Amino acid sequence: MTDVALVELHVNGERHDLAIPPRRTLADVLRHDLGLTGTHVGCEHGICGACTVLVDGAPARACLLFAIQVENAEIRTVESLADPDGGLSDLQQCFSEHHGLQCGFCTPGFLMLAEGYLAEEPEATREEIREVVASNLCRCTGYQTITDAIDDCASRRRAALQAALDTAPEPTAGSTA
Amino acid sequence: MGEPGFRPDGTWVGADVPRREDPRLLAGRGRFVDDITLPRMLHAAFVRSTEAHARVTAVDLSEVREVPGVVAAFDAADLGLADITALLDRPAEEFTPTSMPVLARDKVRYVGEPLAVVVATDPYAAEDGVEAAVVEYDPLDPVVTEAAALAAAGTPVHDEAPGNVLVDVSLFATEGIDEVFAAASASAGDVVVTVEANTGRQNALPLETRGVVADWDDRDEQLLVRTCTQVPHQVRTVLARCAGLDEKQVRVTVPDMGGGFGQKCVVGREEIAAAAAARRLRRPVKWIEDRREALTASFLAREQHYTARAAFSADGRILALDTDVVCDMGAYSCYPFTAGIEPLMASAEMPGVYRVPAYRVRGRAVTTNKAPTAPYRGVSRPQYVMVMERLMERAARELGLDAVEVRRRNVITEFPYRGINNVTYDPGSYLESLDLCEQVLRDEGWLSRSGRDRDGRMIGIGFSCFSERTGYGSGAFAQRKMQVVPGFDISQITMDLDGTVTVTTGTLSHGQSHETTFAQIVADRLGIGYDKVKIVQGDTDRITYGWGSFASRSVTIGGSAAAAASVKLGDQLRSIAAHLAGVDIDSTRLDGRGGVRAGDHTYPFAELADVAYLRAHLLPKDVGPGLTATASFDVGGDGTFSNATHGCVVALDPGTGGVEILRYVCVEDCGVAIHPRVVEGQARGGIAQGIAGALFEQVTYDELGQPLAPSFMEYKVPTAAEIPDVRIEHLETPCAFTADGAKGAGEGGTIGAPAAVLNAVNDALRHTGVELDATPIPRAAIFAALSLEEAS
């Protein structure tokens, strides 16, 4: 298995040119070739979801993908969430406030799962969020506070959006409201 | 608002402050063991037994060494490591010593047992190398079940234990207990009830698997072992002994840890082998357990079989308890706890929260050809509590009494209480928690709901009452007669020039938030911000000695040691301030704002530290330079008891036998909560693990000892779809002898859940006459019971 493939990956807005064995998983490339160790590996068979990243905006298991499969995609990992100066995102802040993490091992997977889901379904109810939380495994929290954190983040984002709309000076062109 | 870093009300303890751990973990900047990469690092993988029980006739690694990328392959003879041996100081009739080789030699005892370590330039190549190993076996009949172990018909698992029994203790045996049972049987009103219960083998299942990065450092002449363990000093000791090194030649450090739950509080074989390989090769070696290894070849727990009977008076008071418990400990005794960990815990503690006047127990550990057992969150308590709670329910049924009322008549209400098990219980809220739990469910309207819901599902309600002994000091552990006796903790605190402090602890957080809670404890003692306190844990070169974190011991014992060290440091600061101000030390006090008030002067800590380090000539004669203090803490008596009552409402689906938990209420009392939200997190997470054991998770084997649950497809870990929201109510009975009145909170949730869920299921099945006494509760049995009812 000495074959090496040249792979171009786009991760968190940066381009990386890699020479890697084709059997190397996306999770291993992110963690060990790019040093983005925030993405964790918990089962290597697609059940636990600790390795969840966004591939073109959609949550995906990085342990079930070969890096070579996602050459033309935009990959986002947990390292993309906080501000460059280290300030936590609203979602991360909600996890902290609701004690949605204990050991923190599953946390990056849940954060990316929620980041992808809320972008698609900003109006999600708590029950719908709970169903999505059931995609990944956590051994510490019992899931309740993870669900609370994501639900609270969704509420805050909706409130912020509403506030922005309320304070907008003029309806934008083409608005159907 | 007070000044930044100070709380207006002066205390950090009891406040839900932001966790110090959160920012790095949320940003993906934690440092777990697999996140560590060193120059020239190699990767290890293990050749593992494919047989459950066999003599090994050949291990041929010659092809392995030809695989591209493989640097070396070592079997037991190559590494020549001493065995891992854990002992009890008990007579031969009670304990049979056995050893666990780091790598199996002439015999294998479970599928997955490590036989050789392959080291390669990357983990993929290491696994390629494992594939090329050739091992020849002469198979023996596997001993897969408790019954087969006790029958002892074939070749025993260990030659030293021809009956396959490693521990066999008979304890207490209250005088006249047989007469009590005889009289109850003969009496018209009294009853004798029996429960035979089996609990399934489980995996503690930290989401981060085990792992190690080991490196020999020529400059330090030291093997630096970074590993995710709950017990770094014990790993150091065992590694030094196995490899023939001085203890100072081994440094064990623990990075961020993705859970442990007991599985990581024993010394594993793989970290020893990987470290030995690193020393041999003079290159860093990393081993990260994969999930299949974790599910099949790691440490397991909880497979127990109880035969229990209890006599009750006509008015529902327990008269006597007689139990036989057999624990299937798998192939080896774990270090440091031994195969006695489960049977000794069950035997010592089973009467639990109830006033049991007569008690007899026999506890046995049998050895089988399955992966060995380690402690798992709660250790035996989820099991014996389940049996006790079944006995309560059964007695209530036979006596025609309400099961909650029967508990009410039996729980301990006067403290301190000296139990029949020779343990003194410190004050708790056994009756109060039961009353409140029932009240909450009544107020929510659940108690009036029974029978079928609108979907035709059967509704049932179950309770469980329990206490959990925490704060096991050396004296309490010594009663178990382990040759290695855990208990105390040592803490050292140092103040730097700027008035901030660094505190070491021998305990080790792996999700429990010690960087936050210990900082709260210390900050209150010194009157500084909790952000001015740095906690150092998990480093054998920086911490004198420690026992790590298990048995809910950290805050009670480690927190008390940190508090004591902080008080000593505060006294040093006051001595210096008194001298500078020319007043007596009794005229000084910590001002709660990062300084000392001495007479009319206020000395900020930084000013006193400046004297202690940079102008030592100004120090009083009896105070040496520097600002550091060390204190230890141990528990002299029997420890302290947290307690709780759990209430659970379930719905059973007659179409599938499925169980849905509609409501879960936990009324817990862990004394003073240092950080209430952390306590709630521990309770919720523990309850989730208890529910997992009650309904879903089981490590199973076929008749040849082949594991049948090697992936998450078979080992069913519950998700947010199965685990309900939990309502938590707090009661607070402070502990009299820990620093802040805290008891332990780490394990309780797990302990109460199986009993509550099982009782609720049985309540829902009440009309069928079927009672189930096994976990995980077999869905097929629920389906069958409800089908019978449908058919009739």
C-alpha cells in the first residue's frame, strides 16, 4: 500500500495540497495531516458521530469518507466555529451555558451536527432537535443539555433575525413580506 | 457587581460558574491522547487471540516484519515483561491469586487477548502487520458462563483455581438468622420473598477509547507515558515493576480525557506493552484502541447473578436478608482492585438504605474465558440495589401493601446509623427523598395514571431508593483487604509572585469539571477569584502520590486536601502580614478580596508574595522563603453516604414489547453541591448509563466464547431518542467532615436507574402476573407477557 495520491482539500476556507495514500480517511487526514485535532474519532464505523464535519454544509461522518472522495467539496470542522481571536460562537456559548458538555470528546461532533442542521432548519422545534441529536452518541450528559443548548441557540438566532428585520429601515427590493 | 474576579456574596462554592474546561473543548483545542504527535513517532497495533481458551503453540511474527512500514514486532518473550498481579490479603479459602501477563505467553484466556505488539510508521501499516501474524492454537473447552465455571468440568481458566473461583467470602451471618427465616415462614402474617436476578455484562464505554503515547527521554532518563487513565500513579507503579525500572524512571501524564467511568481506573496491558516497545526502539510509540478492541478486548463489568431472600413482617418490616451473589469477572484480576471488586462491594453494602436486622451474604468471583472486569460506575450497587428494590416490591405485593409505604417503613431515619454490615452511615435524607420523589410524581399527575394510555400501551411506575458510600478513606478500603489500599489524597498549593495560585491534586478529572470545582473550593479559602486558581492533575512528576478519580472520591477527599493546603497557605500569608504590620497574627484575617488585613493595613497577596520571593530578608524568622503548602486528607471512619430516590414512569408497547420512559424524576442529596449544574450533569449522565444497562446494552458471547457485540450495530448504546429528560430535585444534608460538606456525586445516577426502570416495567406488567428480574430487561419477555394477556 505504498500508492500515493495527490489530493487537494479545501478545509475551513484554506486550500491544502496533500500526497496521501488513497485509503486514508478524511478524519485521519484532518487530524493527523492537517493537525485539526478538534474532529474526534470514536468508533470508525459511522455510528457515534464524534467525527462529524460539514461537507458542503451538510453533516457527514469523516471516518466513513476517504479524503480523496471530497476533493471538490468545502469541508468545515469545529475549528471554524470560533472567531479567529478565540471568541466562542453563539452555538458554542450555548453549549457552555447549558452544561452541554462534560468530557468534551463528543462535543465537536455535536457542534457540527447542530451547525449544519440549524442552517437548514432554523425553525426546528425542540422535539425535532432531539431527533437530530439522536444521530450522535454522548456518554456523559444524557443528551438533555445538548438538546437544550441547540434549542436555545436556535431561539436566539431567530430572535436576532427578527430583531434585525424589525429594525431594518426599508423593506428590501423584491421582498414578498 | 463586585470587583472582577470576586463574588459579591463572597463564596464560589455553590455557584454555577462557567466551566474552566469549556473554551478549549468547545473550540476543538482540547488535547486528548490521540491528538499528540511527536517527531519520529511510531504506531502500535496488537495481534490478538482469536480463541477464547487455548494453549498457544506458536507465535510467528516473521511475516509481520516483512510488511512495508512495519518497524518491529514483539511477542511476550521478546519484551520479557513481568506480569501484572493484584492481590487481596485474604486466606487461601477466600482468595486465589492469579496474574495477568502483559502479553499472553503459553495460553490465551479470551478472544482479543493481546499476544504481540506490532509497531509501524503509521497505524494503517501496523494493522497490515497484524494481519500477517501467524498464531497456532491448541484449543481448550471454553468456560463461557457462570454455570460452566462453577461446574469446573474441563480445563480451568487458571491452573491455580481448579474450581474457577477467585474470590469466595461469606460475611456477617447474623446469629439466629435461620431461625428468623423459619419463624417468618411459619407465621401466618409474615412472608419470605425471593428474587433470583441476572444482570448483563456491560462496557463502561468511554467515548474516547483507551490509548497511550510513550517516549523514552535520554536526557531525563525517563519513560514519559501520556495515557488516558484515571489512575496515573498506579500505571507508573505497574509499568516500573513490569519493565524493571525505578519509579522515577517513569513519568505518567494524563491529557484531556474523553470519559473513563471506571474502565480506565485499572492498569491495562496495552499501555505497558506500547511503553516497553518505545523504550526498546528509542522512538515514540502511540497506541489508540479501536472501537472493536474496546468492545471486545477491553475491561467489562456488571455480569452478576443474585439469589436473594428476605423475610418481612406482616406490617412490611424487613426481618432478615440472605444473599448469594456470583460475579463473572472474566479472565483476569484487575490491578489494583482484583477480581474481588464486584463481590466485595456487593457483600459489604447490600443492605443499603434499609434497616436490616439480620444479614448473611456469600460473594463469589468466578473466572471465565471472557474479557476481564474492571470497576464500572457504581460497582455492583446498580445490581444489588435492583435486587433490594425487587425484594421490597415483591414483599409489598405479597403483603398487599403499597410498595412506597413498605420502603417508608424500612428506610433508615436516625443517624448516625450502625448497620448490620458494620458500617456507620452518616446523616442522609432517605425518607425525605422518597417522600419528595413520590410527591413530585403525584403533583405531575402520574400516580393517578395506570393501566392503558390512549395508544393501548401499558403504563407503570417504579421507584428506587439507595445510598452510595463515597469518600472511602484508607480505613474503609482496608476492610476490603486489598494489598494496595487507596484512600487519601495529597494536595500542594503554591502562590506565585502575582498572587495567583497553582494547586496539585492526586485526583483526575475526566469530564467531572475539577478544574472548575477545585478552583471554587480553593478560591473560597483564600478569598480570590476562581480564575486565579490553576489546577494541576494527572502528572506523576508534579504530584507526590495520588489515587486518581473513582468511587465519587474526588471532591470529598481531593477537594478536602486542596482546601486544607489552601488554609495553610492563608496562614503563611497572615504570618508575613502580621510581621510587616507589627501586629499579632490573631489580629490578621484574609480580607476576601485577595489580600490580608493586618491591624490597620491591607496587604494584597502580590505584595506579600513579593516579600516571600524577592525580599526574603523582610520575612519573619519562623517563615521560610517562598509560598507553598502541602496537606493531605484521609477519611478516618466509614466514609460518607450520598443518597437519592428515583421515580420512573414507563409505557410498554404490546405490539413490540418496547419500553418508552415517559417521565424520570431524581431527588438527590450529595450534601453541599460545589457546582449544582455539574451535579445535575453527573446525575443525568449517570441515569442515562443506568437506563442503558436496564434496557439496551449487553456484551454477549456465543458458546465458544466468541464476542457477539463487536460494533455499535450490536452493542446498543442509547441515543437522545431513548434517554428521557430528567427532572432533578436537590436535598442537602451536609457531610460533617469534608471541607465544604460535599459528599460524592459521580456515580449515584447510574445506581438507581436499573431498579427504577425494572420496577416500572413490572408495575406495568402487574395485571399479567409476570415479574421480570433481569437486565437488560428482555423485550421478548415483555412482548410475551403482554401477548398472553391479549390472547386471554
